[in-house]
Amino acid sequence: MKKKVAFFDTKPYDRRSFDAAEGSSEYEIEYFETRLTERSVALTKGFDAVCAFVNDEISATVIDKLYENGVRLIAMRCAGYNNVDVCHAVERIRIVRVPAYSPYAVAEHALALLMTLNRKIHRAHLRTRDSNFSIVGLVGVDMFGKTVGVIGAGKIGKIMTDILCGLGMNVLVYDKYQDQKWAESKGVRYASLDEIYAESQVITLHCPLTEESHHLVNKESIEKMRDGVMIINTSRGPLIDTKALIKGLKSGKIGAAGLDVYEEEADYFFEDYSEEIVTDDVLARLLTFNNVIVTSHQAFLTEEALANISRTTFSNMDTYFAGQHGPNEICGNCEDGNCVRHQNR
């Protein structure tokens, strides 16, 4: 008998990639456009598993209701799981994720934000569409020789470092776990956060969201940064205190910001609100700056990434329903997402 899986917060591209993936025929899938929340969790009755995404709200209450409804697996089709009460799920529901779908996609999007902001491509595009061919106010800088700080040197951070080295930039890297052999091979240097703040013309964030990294970019850290610094964030919205960012933009301390994520993005991202008024005053203020680009959490969105997400998700579910523990399982004791305790049980 096929296992029933409820997919939440789905869009047309999700359905296409999952329906086309090898292994999809082994499951009975129902796609829901709504996010998984305390209100929508009632829809999971009769399902064996749920497949969730970054803005689903998988709280302790939701987990209890999932368990009551017979759900025993939460398959996250993303790398992050800060929206899941993982500790509450232990001994109730197993959780798996997709730790790496396409680090190239995210790193390349970060580069796109950086280069667009530097060369004012977004502003030039709007001008020429209005037959305004003036280039006044569109002066950028050569990235060659400039110093960039990469905060977080996992798969994405390392690929971003490769790209930046290719531009001839001086790369400083911060990570809790240093890979000195890799750094030496790339000709980059590990530095403290304070060094990165003080020396970098560009700072790009590629670290996970934890209690330690929450509001990593805040009033105090911004004060330590170089005047005119550019900040890029394609990781998690709450890494940045948005109100502090806005103050930095208004004062000129921050020269530009490229954001693919936002603290309160769950209220808006992935949906069309073009016929409505944005009532989030902080987001609305961000959108008024001509030196800020906000994209709607699309850094992952490539054909290759979508294929990898669907393939890995089905593999994760196959492993669970075969009664096994896989490398993509997470629990309350996992920092890196590999549940050794469960695997060795």
C-alpha cells in the first residue's frame, strides 16, 4: 500500500519537480497551497508523513497534533529547520531534511545581488525601460582587490569564496570550525568577526540561524563596520536586526544591502500581494531604498536545485519507511543535522 504524504506550502514548480522525480509513483501525494500551521494541521489526518518548507510553523502544538493524526515523519524539503521544534519531536516524530540541494545556486544568487547593487543594474534597467539613458548616479567600483568577509564557510560559503577569489578579491572568512587546509589551498584567511567588520567593504552571510547567530548584524556590529559597507544575506532573515540595518542605511554607514531573506518573511514571501498594501512597516521601509534589493527567498530556485530537493526528499522517505535511519535525519541533539544517536540506536 502506498504511503500518503501531505505536501504543504507548495507552488507549481514544487509540483512539477516532485511529480517528475523518480520515486514519486511510490507515494500517494496531496499538495496543499496553504502553509502548515496550527490552523491547517487538521488537514494531516490520515497521512503517514508531511513534507514541509521554510515558512511552515512546526511548533510543539503542531507536532502533537501531527502525532495525534498518525503522522510519524516530517520531511523538510530544505536545509534549515529553525522553524521546527526539533526537541519536542524527539521520540514522537522523525524529522529529515535536504542538507545540500545546490550550494552553487545560493552562492551564485549572492553574487548576483552583489554585482547588481555595485553596478546599479536594477536602477539602470528601470531607467532604460523609460527611455532614460543617463548614467549619472550609476558609478560602481572595481571588485578586484577589494576585501570581502564571508561569514560561514560551509558548502555555500566555500563556493562563494571560490567565486570571490575568481574576482580577485581579498577574502576573509569566519567560521566556528576552521578548515585550515582548505583556506591555505584557496589563499584565504580566517579572521575574527571584529576583523571582518573593520576591514571588509562587502560582508556576505552564509551561516545557519542559531541562538548565537540571531541578530549577528545588529546596532553594535554595524558600528564596527567600515563606512559604506555592502551587506548580502542569502541565508536566514533573523541573522540581521532589520531595524538596525535600516538605521545604518539611513545614516550612510551601510552603503547597500542585498537581501534574499527577511526576519518576518513568512507573512509575505512566496505570495502575490501586488494588489494589496504592505502593512509590515519595516519591510515597506526597506523597499523604499534604491540601494537595497529584496528578493523573495529565491536563491535556491534553479532547475538543478529543485531536482535535487525532490530526489533527496523521496530518498529520505524511502529510508524511513524501510525502517532505517539515514544521514539526513535530525534530532534535538544534532548540531550538524546528522543524527548519530538515532543511527546507532
